[in-house]
Amino acid sequence: MQQALYGSYAVLWALVAVQTLVLLEVLRRVVRLKREIHESTPAVVKEERLAGGTIVDFEARELTNGGVVRTGDLRGRPSVLLFLSSDLFGPEDETPEWLLDTVVGLKARSEGHLYIVCEGEAGECSSLGRREGFDLPVLHDEDGEVRRRFLVPSTPAAVMLDEEARVIQYGRPERQIF
């Protein structure tokens, strides 16, 4: 009787060991399958963003008056930085409807300062603030350093800042391309 009891314990432990090995193999296959599915899925562009409340230190030359605008100059009122590049449209081109709608919408929403941050040649950028009577300050971001500090991957894009110049929201103008 005692041998039968020891034999049943041995069989029971053997079953536990086999079950453990089977579960480990199932887990390993699930992990491998998940990795294969992840690798075969087309990459979705993940836009890295700054956490809300982050203050980004920057400075850029304002093309309208030649002064320098720094992070501290944006404190006191909400601000919006509208990131554009000089190659979006030429100086002779008609201002796109999406840009007009964006500027009007951002002016209404920000209740503060709206700056165009233009990446490209200073001459081409300086005309952006005067288009269609915008009369907006244009900050020159010649090599895209300000855009990269705000983790903006491409233009056009907008970053809204609160009264303390902290990032509170990202956005991208809706562009209609026909």
C-alpha cells in the first residue's frame, strides 16, 4: 500500500512537471507569435510628444523687428506657435485656404499671442506674417532647431502653450489636397 502511495505521488509530480513544461512552451510560442505579428504589422508613425506642462527653452529671431523672442517672453498670456516651412508655398502663390482657416481658428482659440515659426530662408519666411493681412510675428527657425526642441516632426503643425509657456496641446492643420 505504501509503495502504491509513493507511486501515485511520483506520477502526480511527473504530471505537474510535464504540465509546467507545456505551459512554458505555450508561453514561449505566444511571445514569439506576438513578436512576429508586431514585426509584420506596418509601422504606424508614432509622434513623440512632450508631456503636458513641459517648458521648452528656445530663442528665435523675430523677422518683423529683428528682436529675439525667448521662452520667457511668452509668459503672461497663452501662446500658439504655428510651425511652417518656407517651401509650403511660394511668395507668389495664393495663401491656401487651410492656412487662412488655421490662423483664424488659432487666433480665436488662443486668446493670446500667435507666432509663426518659419523654417527656411529668412527672406521667404518674412512674407508669411504679412499674408492676407495676418500681421503676425514670424520667428525664424532657419535649421529647424526650435521645431525639434518641441518634438514637432514636420510642418505644418501647432503647439499651444499656457500662461507659463508650458506645452498644453499639439495640433496639425487640416490640409485639403486634391
